[in-house]
Amino acid sequence: MSQLPPAIGELPPLIHASGPGGEASRALVDLLAAVECPGLTARRRRRAELTGASHDPIIWARAQGVNVVDVDGNRYVDMTGGFGVALLGHGHPEVVAAVQAQAGVMMHALGDVHPSAQKIELESRLAAMVPWSARVILGLSGADAIEAALKSAMLATKRGGVLAFEGSYHGLSYGALAACGYKFAFREPFAAQLNPAVRFAPYPAAGDVDRALAQVRAVLAAGHTGAVLIEPTLGRGGVEAAAPGALAAIGGLAREHGALLIVDEIYTGLGRTGPWLQSLAMGADPDVVVVGKALGGGLPVSAAIVREEAAAAWGASVGEAIHTSTFLGNPLACAAALASLGVLARPETVAMIDRCGAMLEQALRSRLQPTALGVRRLSFARMLVGVAIEGGLVRALGVCRRLLERGYIVLTGGVAGDVLTLTPPASLTGEQVAAFATTLAEVLAEVQAA
């Protein structure tokens, strides 16, 4: 019996001779440049000026599993997982089926007034994820959930101060932006409208824990801080994990000084880094856990899971809710999240994530060992991987573009923009992993020699 060919989602790259950015893409990019906010197209222009190469986007037409197909028919392997959303792969059949079924019944409900059953079921499932009694606030984005967490801390502590960490990224809406330690340039244009009571400490990675804890103590001792906000592993900030014991120590200091510990697990949670919640595996005892990205399996939904004692500060509803939105608990998003959580919790999915993470680490370590390739650091947290490139932003952007030309979608991260941040679907095949690692090594050698 002849073997069936791999299905879309498990295929290698296939790039036409003209490469990314064919005629159909160029037409749509021209339209994009005419209608999109110029701050976004300007970024691509600046990157082109820096690297001497086009950084126009490819225009996605289809995404399935690990594959993306653009409007010109080029096929790619997505090593970003759609900003980390597609941990299960793009268009997971169970998530798609749940959305289709829900769309045929009800696409919208009345949020916090007359909610859908799907919203209630999702909040029940999320509250059960943590080892303490919890209440849940849903959102549409990670930043939404961060803001709900910060509001909870304000109500519970009556203090407006927030302590965040250098290199951290929590979203760009105003409450989250004020606590964005990723890049000063993100905050600076809006500084006059941001919370002035936010302070930053060094991220407590290995080698920097003592300095970080000293700064945490100093800020908390002033008595103005109601929230300590931290990622267990920096995601966009360059894939650096908190040192062993650091989260527990910071949580202890927060509790000692009457502040809430908010852990941002938008990137790291729901199994991407191995455990269901990385912070709990690290020994933290948070007051709020924030999840998103993989939660919706491709649809926008997030949640702040708040310790019941802290949530009590919101008080009982006496009329109009003081924190809500039109699409709060949207039935489509809730149905997608319930399906996604169901698949993510299965032992075979956990085994898939472990297996894929191990394959990726082994392949990259074996092919990127030589210092001649210009790799400064490799960091691994299962399906959250960082490849720090010598030579800074310009070289990292050049690596990304060359990879795109060979059919691999990769993004840069890190405060200096010099870390390839890999957050691929865990459905990567062994062949796809090996081919990517080989191609990355080839591209690094080319860039090093140029």
C-alpha cells in the first residue's frame, strides 16, 4: 500500500523562484501602506534601511498545523506559532469544530449582564487551574488581563504603585504599557498619560538575583507598591528564566509588604514551558495568574485568575460593572478556549510538547555549537526557545529575512532585538525540526561570512 503524502501542516517549506513578496503580496502591501497607521509601515522601512533588504511582510492566505501559505502560494514553516498562540498548531481540528458548532448556535451574548453558558464553564475551568480558591476576570488580549490584574491589586491594597522588571513585556494598552520594561521607547511617547508610580527592578535571572532582590526590597519598603508584576521567563524580552528560588523570594517580599504578586503566564503558561503554570513549578505562590495566547487556540481570549481574598475587594455588583467590555466572555472565544484547554490537558498532548521541545533543543544544540556561527546564547524552556545572535539587531534582522526567504517564519526579541525568539507549534515533526536547525546553521554561517 502506498504511503499517503504529508498533510498541509506537516510539510516542508516551498518557496517559488521569485521568493517571498510576489505580485499578489506587493499589491496588498501597497494597499496596507496606504490605509494602515504609518507607525507600523515606517518600522519596516527603517529595517530595510538598516539591513539593505526588503522587510515587507508576507501576506498570509492560509494557516494549518505548522504551515502558512501566502497569497503568492509560497509555503512556510511557522516558528513563531502566531506570536505563541498556536501551541496546538494553526487551525486545530477540535478548536475549529467547537467554533463552527458555536457559530451555528450563538455568536454573541450580553457579557456581564446576561452571559452565555460557555463563559461560565470557561471561568469554572480556569478557576480550577490554581491550587487556591479563585475568581476569574476574562479579557480579549493579554494586556486586557494584565489590566484586570492591576485593577485588582489597586482595589485590594489601595496602593497605586507597581513594581515591574527590566526586559518584561506585558502589552501596550495604557495600564500594561506603564509596566513595560521591554523598551523605554515604547513608553516614552505616552509618558505623560502613564502611571507615574511604576518602578523597575533588574530581572532576577541567574547572576543578577542579589541585585534584583535588593531593588525589590528598596521599592517595597517605601510602602507605595500594591502590585509586583513578573514573567517566570521573559518571553519577548529574550527568553531568560528567573533563577531558581527568585520568584518565591519576590513573592515573599511582596506579601511581607502588603503587595500582590501578579505572574504573567501569557507566554509561559498552559504547557508551553512544560508545566501547566511555570510559576507554580518554580515555587511561586501568586495572588494573580494571567493567561492568554494558547488559551483561545487562535481566537482572542485571556484571563486574570485572582485569589479569592484579593478578588473580594471588587465588592458585590450593585449596578453597572466597573470593569467590563462589549465582547467580555464572547461565546465563540469561550468555546475555542474550552476546546483548547481540553486538548492541552490530555496526557498525549503533554507528551507531544515534551517530545517536540526535546527534539528542538537537541537539534539546535548539535548544529549551533560552533562559535563561528555567532551564537551568543541558547535558552530553552520546552517550546519557548531563544537564540541570541552576536552582532546585534542588524545581524538578527538579516538572519530573519534569510530564513523567510528559505521558508521559515521567525521573529526577533530581546531588549536589543538580537534574540531569535522561537515559539512554534508543538506539532512540529522531526523532519521539520531537523530541517529548520540545519537551515538556521547555514544562514548563520552565511551572515557570519558576509
